[in-house]
Amino acid sequence: MTENGGVDFIGFPLDPKESPQTLKSYEEQNDLLTDLPDAARAQTYQGLPQLMDAQEVPLPATVITESQDRVVWYCAGAPAGSEVRKLFEDGN
């Protein structure tokens, strides 16, 4: 179990416009994967539309997965706390 009661919040940088320096500045405020190679970022970004069942991935986006890495829910931008809370209340 994680420190957050079984929930991890990890930022995954997908926007190719964000430089390593920009990502480092975000890391001060968030748990963020900043050492990903550009190829890994691009590969993940290209695969997200299929996972999200969407034509394209909005940036920024929030993707919530369960323990087997299946996408449970996603949205453009950051979700409201009530949206995330509802996922847990519904048993997802």
C-alpha cells in the first residue's frame, strides 16, 4: 500500500514542448517522472488515444488507471476532487 492510502499521484510528462528544465521546475511541486527519454514520452503519448478510446489526447490530461494499468477514467486537464471521489465511491 502506498503512503496515500493505496493511491499514487504521479505526473507523466507527455507534452513534447516541455523541456527537461521545465519539468524539473514542476517536480518541486509534484511527484513527476522527469528522467524519461524523449522516445519513451513519445511512445506513451502515441499509445494513449487507444487506451483512452479517444481520437487524440488533450494536454494536459488526467488518466486514472487501476492496479493492472487499465484505464478507469480520463479527462482533459485536472479533475475536480469530487470526480475522483465518485470513482472510489462507485468502486472503480
